[in-house]
Amino acid sequence: MKDKKHYIYIIAAALIFSTGCKKYLEHAPDMRTEVNSVDKVGELLVSAYPKANYIAFAESASDNAEDKGEGVGDEDKPYVDPYYWRDVDDKEEDTPTFYWNSSYEAIAAANQALEAIEQDPDNADYLPYKGEALVARAYAHFMLAVFYAKNYEPGGDNSSPGIPYVTKPETVVFGQYTRGTVESTYEQIEKDLLEGLPLIKNSVYGVSKYHFNIKAANAFAARFYLFKGEYDKVIQYASNIMPGGDWKANLRPWNGRYATITSDEMQATFTKATENPTLMLIETASLWARTVDPRYGFGQKVNTQSFVTPNVTGARFAHRIYSYGVPHYTLLKWKEHFVRTSANATIGFPYTIVPVFTVDEALMNRAEAYAQTGNLEAALADINTFASTRITNYNANTHAVTLAKIASFYDKIKDPKEGVIQTILDFKKIEFVQEGVRWFDILRHRLPVEHNIIDINGNETFIRLEPDDLRRVFQMPKEVEKSGIELNPR
């Protein structure tokens, strides 16, 4: 392949940073000056994943967060503003702007790799990396669409603005971009996903769970088609993850091994690549792992609703809940990885490893797809497989979820299909506390969110985010206007 010096201008720089652009252009980040071999393309694709964490703002905006009271816990902006559904004017770690920036940096790396591959189109050794680059580019754009554009409406009007879909390395300062529509954005995501997925080959990776391996790519496809409302495809791609059907052995063992390990072991275990439930991990620059006592977060009410009050099984989930002092609760899912600036330095950068795709989510996504297509028997089978690893001393005769139990537990829901879907959503709400996944279901199902507010005198009032509230779409950085992009309406 002919050597070529590449100067990338990442859209993040064009849309985020208003200063220092010329200096930025003078340096090719992440060894991108000359990408002229299969090995270098593989190395470059390590950067094709958003090195940012969406959990703080997604979780704080959801109904898995609550106000614990005046003077109770830290009040950092990445958690406070999203709780009130206010735009976050901070650009640091764990903010919407930081995630936007990191996502477009990831897209730029994927585009650089694809351009390098195009220079040597007959080299079959590039194909697995082409697959990874395409799926990674699709994933980053998909997550941007989820957070910064209106939710896709299956069979509805998707003509509202999407997000800039970038398919070429950037070469100019402040290039002009268009958002397209939600529909066109999803069409491009689907194109990249379907082209890239068949090319992925696990054997090219050192540790496959830090890349789009085959199972992770199928989990992404299942989530994508769940958003699109194409439920037969959700079933297809989710089923590809466990072709032998051995889901139970690969779910998180909350009522098994996790119930007996120490708190230190729990904190070290959840994000290990060796855990069967984990399909893909992303290393994110984030303070999330050290956020143990925020004022707005996992508190007494959420703990009681999720882990104390019996659910539709007639029992409670076996998750071990830890406390840093009431009302601060945690499941110890997160362990900070602190990277020092040098061997002898006392300063450095905190990172949180995030399992962005898991067997657990994929199974419950398939369960919902079965329910949506009217196959309630298959949906219940998946629900009960899920519950069997979560209920203490699980006994199918006692704890199995049935249509009768659902009708009794959700007595206001008369449609069995709706009852099964509600069960799935409730189980996912509990399972993914402190992971931000609940926000996805809130968007897809147009669920209202209610937050309590406790004033200095202890008086409690409530605010509510309705399904059509414009604030359900996070705001893009103000600097995008310099590239011809209109901000989201408020």
C-alpha cells in the first residue's frame, strides 16, 4: 500500500473546540501519520471506541436516581444538571459534551482505518479490521443518535434532525456538516452494521472483549433493531450470541458466585473480561467509579423499590447491596483504574471500565422482542431463565413468572402482552441500576420520569419529564453552530 501522510481533523474538534484548531491539525494523534500495514490498522482501531462514559448523565436523568436531601452527598454538575434535565455546560469527564467529543474521535479513528484499507483493497488480511471499523463507526453514531436526537419511532415520523454521520477523515478546519434526519441516520448506521458484522473475526484480537467481537456485534445489532422496532431481527441477532441456547450459564450469577464473594472481590469482578456475561468492554476516562455518595443517585427509595419490595416472582433479587452510609447505596460494580502520568508520579487520570454489551441485556432484549411479536411463551421462558440467576434459592415451582402472576401483580394492566413487557422493563430497571441502561428503555417506551426535590427545610416536591419533553434529548455543544449545525430546541 502506498504510504500517505494523513492529517485528521476530527469532527469533535470542529464541533467542540473553538481554539487551537490549527495546532491540532499539525499533529496526527494515535500513531495515525502513516497507517500503511495491517498491524497499524489494528492498532489504530483501539481508538475507534468512545473513551467516554455516558452512565453519569444517563443514570442521573432516569428514574433510577433520586434526591437524597439538602446537604446529603456531593453535588457535581455531571449528576446535578441531568437530574433536573438541565443542559450541562461543563466539558469534563462524564458530561454529554465529553461523550460527544469522544464519540467523534472514535469515528475519526474508524474512518482513518477504512481509508487506509481502501488503499490496498485486495489484501484479505484487512477484512476483519474493515468489519470492526464499520461496526465501531455504526456504534458510535448510534449512541450519538440515542442521546442527541429524538428517539426513532417505528412506523412513525422520523424526519426530525439526526446527527452528523461522518464517513471520511476530516481535512479542513470548521467544515460544514448537516444533521440529516433520524431516519437517514438510522439508515447509515444499519448500512455500516450489516456490511461490517459478517467480516468480524475474533482470532485477530488479543483480548477480544475490548473489541467488536462476533457476540458483541450481534448484541449491538439486537439493541439497534429493538430501537427500530424490527423484532424478528432482534430475536435473530440475540439468538446468534448463544447458538447452543445455554443462556443461564452465561448470565451474571447474582444468586450463585456473586452472593458469596467479598466486597473487594465484587468490585474487582464485575468488569473483568473473563466474566462470561460480559460481551464487550470500553475503557473510559471517567470519575464514575469514585462517585460513591452523590446527592442525586441510587438512594433509599430506589433501593426499597428495587431490592427490598418483592417483585412479580413473589421474591426479591439476590443482588448484594452495599452502603457508604444511608442513604448512599451501591452494588460495587465499578473499580477505578488510575493511570499515573509517569512511574513516579502522584498524579494521573482515572478510568472506568464499562461493559457496554452483556449477555443479560441481550437475553432481555430478546424476551421483549418475543413479547412484541406475540410469542408470550418464549418471552416467559427468557424471563424465567433471567430470574433463575437472580432469586435467592430459586425454585421454578415457587418463583416462575406466569401470565397469572403478572395479571395479579400488575392488576391495572389488562393486556397479557403489555404485562409481560412491563415485567421485562421492571427486571431491567433493577438489573442495570448504576449502569445507565434504564435510559434506553425510557426513550424507547416513551416513559415519563418523576424526580423528587427536597428543599433546605426538608419539604419534598416533584418534577416530571413527559414523553414529548424536548429535554429528553441531550444538548449538543454550543460550538457545533460554527459548523452549520443547529442546536436541539429547548
